[in-house]
Amino acid sequence: MLRRTVQWLSVVAALLGAGLVLAGRAVPGLQLLLGGLVILVAVRYESWRERTPPPPTGPEWHSTGERFEDPGTGRIVEVQYNARTGERRYQPDKDG
């Protein structure tokens, strides 16, 4: 909801800036136009950081038997290990 509101406000700012430029008020118009466009692009395309890739699956992942409470979420997580790569991952525990 907030994201959509910010996008709409940035579009309105860009349009107002374009109107000011056309009305002969170039400096404030360009500032408003460019500011609105920068905010629009930033809000529109910043969500790529929020999307984490799905964890790899397959028979090479084995549970280590370790379980602990994740301090960030407060949920119990299970440690899994890939012997081929040495990679560890932390999956939410199905029992906890």
C-alpha cells in the first residue's frame, strides 16, 4: 500500500514538474520532474532485493541434526549440509 502511494506521488510530482517546465519555470520544474522520476524508478525496481532465490533442493542436502532458534525471526531452524559443496543452509523446522 505504501509502495503504491509513493509511486503515485512520484508520478504526480513528475507531471507537475513537466508542467512547470512547459510553463517556463525550468529550474524548479526540472527539479520536480527529475526527483519524481528518480523516486519512481527507485521504488519500482528496488524490490529485487526482497526476493530471495528458492533454496536448492535435491538428494545432496542432508540434515545435520542441529536445530536452534533464529534470533532474527524467533523461529526454530534446521541446519542442512551439502557434502559436495560444503554449503550449509538454514531451513525453518517443520516440527517447531
